[in-house]
Amino acid sequence: MSGTSEGPRPPAGGSSGSAPSPVTERHATGPTASELRDYRAAFRVTTLPMAVVDAQGLIVRANDSLGGLLGTDPAALAAQPASDLVDFASDGRAWHAYREVLHGRRSRFHCTRRLKHPDGHSLWAEITVVPMTGPTDACPAPDTTDACPAPDTAGGGSAPGRVLLSVADISDRHELQMRLRHLQMHDPVTRLPNRTLFFERLSTALETPPYQDDTMVPRHGRIGLCYLDLDGFKAVNDTLGHRIGDRLLAAVAGRLTDCAGSGSPHRGGSHLVARLGGDEFAILVEDSAGTEQLTELARTLLTAIQRPFDLAGQRLSVSASIGVVERAVAGTSPTGLMQAADTTLYWAKADGKARWTLFDPERNAHRMTRQALASTLRPAVERGEFTLEYQPLVGMTDGVVHGVEALVRWHHPQFGVLAPNRFIAIAEEDGSIVQLGRWVLRTACRQARRWQLDHPDQPPLFISVNVAVRQVWDSDLVADVAEILAETGLEPGLLQLELTESAVMGSAGRPLRALQELSDMGVRIAIDDFGTGYSNLAYLSRLPVSVLKLDGSFVRGFRYDDGSHPSPADETIVEAMVQLAHRLGLTVTAECVETAGQAERLRRIGCDTGQGWLYSRAVSPELIAGLIRTRPVP
């Protein structure tokens, strides 16, 4: 005999494959009695609460652990609806998924539920429902072999049959998760909800239907927000330290919470006070009763914040700025609401701080238009969307056009033709005034030289161009002017640069040197809108200025012929300024001359040049050429 035993031979005439193993044969016929006893014993003694549920959802058998978890005898649970024990019926989605498993259309179901113990305390349970798709005699049913008929699994999926329901007590884990979530969702300094929790609540409030689910009580369908920022909080941190700063934030949070909690419940829904970061707080009013409720809350908040704080021996007084937004929930998004609140808070700051400001759709539309202009201003220069028009400057004694002022217009593809007051301030803010100003200067000088060449028998017109103070600071204005004059061939004496009074009077250092170099070059310097700014006459005598342009607000006091009551004070002031300018060797131009009576009075008191609608509005270069042709030949 060999050292290895020969395995059993296949039956004669049978298949060449191996004979069925004992395990395969046992699964085909069902578990042994010993295995059934093991299954039932494991079911009874396991610490995991479980129950066998039939296709109708009734409990067939529950183990001792489930009885202990629910505080009842396991045998008393038999024939009870399993869904009642775990409260599936209160959750439509959970109920549907559970029925799907019972009917064999779903392989398993898993959820977390809050259960009520008979002694009154609550517990959190993790519930799993799975079909019992194994052999019939494997189920831990009572001791009858036909108690668990095997489901027919032909064709995929399981047929309706019994399911195994397990209920794991996860109360400790849930409590830990809640503690961790609380730490994640609350600010450690003020203990208020943080930015994350605020936006979670805000999103929920905007998604809530107009009727409450349980009571069907109608809601207002509106939401409100007070967005608050402390004024000057950085100074507190910088001077007294972050420890005092944190105490101040905590004290402010306490007062905000008190104000939010003192509102009348019948006037709106719940209030959420949150710290969004730094010294910014938000009070969310769910189911707002209207704008009046929000503005009243804002006033209360300001009053509370303005009361002094006593912190570690320090008595501090602070103020706050608040942006108030109140609107319908429908059509509102969290991003849109916060953008409106942030914009309104900015308005409150810009309007002087220590105040609340209500969101104004019209003001916001203006801001949005301004933003749209700012974003397209630089490319507009490159796309050639700007043009120049020219307004004549007329001699008061002879009525002859001596020069023109170049006025820029923006042909915006969306907003149409825009005057300078719509975009020059924006260009100064973002620095694009340098690029735009250089284009205006080159275009105006080129046009002035063209008029000169086209009308050689006429005295040349001087061209007056407005210059922003940022052009003097951010660019080499002297080099730009010299280059453009050389490029166009225009004489320096035919170029006049206008700067506002506030810009010129504050000039020192580089701006003053630039103005002096331009004057030395032969370029005339004019002060625009004179009389509305500093009017520092002593400083004026030291500036390289050759022209004063009187602001139109003074000239309007000269109106006699339209029934307006003239202003003797304006006449006296203008006469004094004209006399002073002439003593300093300066010429005077009066702006906004609209009537013949104004022109005559200004001529009598000595104004040299006039500009206004009496003579002409700003017109195209072709119309200026027509005016040149009609001038008398000297």
C-alpha cells in the first residue's frame, strides 16, 4: 500500500466531478438539529437586541436584550407591530423603506431613531432591518421546523418573508457626537452659535414651507437679519490687549442675546444670535413680522451696545453699525440675503457709524450699476468706447470763442451715453483714471492741432483738459504732457490743465513740483470749481496757477431775467474774487453761465471768460470747427 489513501471513486457511469461535500449536502437539506440549537441559543444570549418579524410586520420572537432595552418581557412583544416599537410611522421615508424590506423589494434598511423608554427617558438607537434569506430551519423561531418557510429567491431578490430587526443602543455615542458638534458649531469666546451653525439655520429657515408640519399654523413667510459690526474694536485689541477684547466680545454677546430674547413672541418667530467672526454678529429673525420688527430690534441693539462696559477695572464705551434686511422667504437665498446685509452694513459705516441702516433696493441698484461700470471701465478704453465733446470758452468782452474744454463721454453698450460724473470718481478709485486721462489728453491735443491746421487764418483755440490728482501721483504727468505735445505738434501755451481746488490747494512735494514744471514748460494751470474747497488765498499766491474757474453755484446768484431772486452776497463774493485774481495776475472764467443777464453782470465786474449753455452745450468737433469759421478774422 502506498503512503497516501485513495479517495472515494465516483459511481460507475456517473459524472467525473467530485461527490457533494457534507457541508453542501447539509445546506441543501437544512441545518442539523445541533445547528438549530446553536442559532437559537445565540439569538437568546446575544447582547444585541433583536427580533424576528414576519411579512405582516408583526414580531414573531424577541430576544432578552430587546426586552431589556425596552423595559418589558420579550414574550410580551410577540405579535406586536415592530414599527410601533421603533416609531417608523412618524417618518414617512423610514416607513416606506421598512415596508420595502418586508415585501422583498429592498435588501436592507438602516436608520437612527430616538426611542422612548417606558420609564420616561429617551435613548438613541441604530436600527437595522435585513431579510432572513437563509435556509428555513436557520431562523431562531420556536421549535417547529416549519416555522420559517424558505423564501423563493428565483429570479433575483428575495420574496416576502421574515426579517431580522436589530436595535443597537448608541446613546453614549450620540451624546459624544452632539458634544463634538456643539464645540464645532459654537464660538469658544462668546459661546454663541458660529458662522457654520448660523448658515445651517439660515438655509433651514429659507427651506421651511409656509405651514409648520405639526400644527399647520400659518407662518408669515418672511425673514429678517440684523448684521452688526462693532465700531473701533481693533483699537480696543491694540491698546488693551486681546484678553480685554475677548471679554468685551463676550459681554456684547450677552447683551445681544438679552435683546433678542426680550422680543414679543407674537411679533415673529425665533431669534438666533451668532458670532460670524471677529467683531461681527448676526441676529436672524425667522418668520419675521415685517420691517418694523427688524428696525425696532436694531434700535434696541444699538441702545444696549452703547451702554458702557465694566471689564476687569476698565470702563469701555463702544458703538456699533447695523445693516438691516427684511424680505419674503420666497425667492431669497442665503447668499443673496447675506450680500444684502453686508452691503447695508457698509452703508451704515459709510453714513457715519453708530447707526442702523435699512436695505434700500434703489440704492443697491445704483451700487450694482457702479460695480458694473467699475468692472468694465478699463477694457472700455481699449475698446474705444470713449469720445470727447467740447464746450466753448467765450470772451466776456468780445463774445469770441477763445478756447474749448474737453469733456469725456462713455458710450456704454448697456447704459448708453454716460456723463463724466457717472464714472470719473470710479476711475479715480481704481486707478484707471491714469490710462483714461492719458487718452483724453492725447485725443484733445490732437484735435486742437487739427483745428489749427484746418483754419490757419484764425487764431488757434486753446484746449482745456481736466486732470485728476491721482494722475499727478500715479504717473509721470510732466513726461506724458511733453510726449503728447511733441507727438501732436501743439504749442504748450495752447494747453490748459484743470485741477480741482481741493487737489491743488493740498499740493506739496511731487504734485507741486509737477505743476511747477508744467508751468515752466508753458502749459497753463487752472483751478476748477474755485470757491467750493479750501480757498486758501495765501497758498494760492505761491502756486503756478494762471486761471481761476469760478464754481457755478456763485454764478447762479446772478439770475435776474428768469424771475429768480438774485443773491447780493454771491455778487459781492464773485466781485471780490475777480479783483483778487486780477491783482495776482490771474484770469477768471465763470462757469454755468445760462442767461444774458448773468453774462452782462459778470462782464461788468470783470470776468474774462464765460462758459455755459448761454453760449453752447458740449458739442462734437465738427460743430466747434463751424464756430471757428464764423469768428471774425483779426
